[in-house]
Amino acid sequence: MIISGSHYLVEISYNDLGLYISLHSIEGAHKSVMQDITNPERVKQILTAFNNDFEMLARHIKLHKNSIRIRRPEYAEMSNLRSI
């Protein structure tokens, strides 16, 4: 996935302790970056905002000063989701 102009392998995992995001540079010129979100309320807000869609979450990841940032999903994008 291209994030902030560079290619990264994105790993996102979730368990009872938190949400974990890792970016591993494919180009080799950049280092890996990891983010642990262990605040249960914040984790719930993120997962709810993305309807537990980790692929959509990955598309909203940006790097800012070697720190992972998650952009909020757009309402139009959320309205395109189908209910199961």
C-alpha cells in the first residue's frame, strides 16, 4: 500500500488489549513504524467509525513525522457500505 508517497506492508490486529497497526517499508529506505492504541474507548470509536473494516482503515492511514495518523472515513464512503 502506498502511504505518504512510500510503499508499506500494513498489518492491523485487534484483541481485548487494543488495536495494533504496523507499517513495514517495502522500499528499504524507510523504517518500520508501529502504533499501539490501548484506550478501550478510542479503539471502539475507531472500529465503529470504520464498521470493523480493516481494509478501509488501512486506506485511511497516513504518516506524519514518523507517527501513524488515521483520517476519519468520509460519510459518502460509509454510505456505500452494504449491510450484511
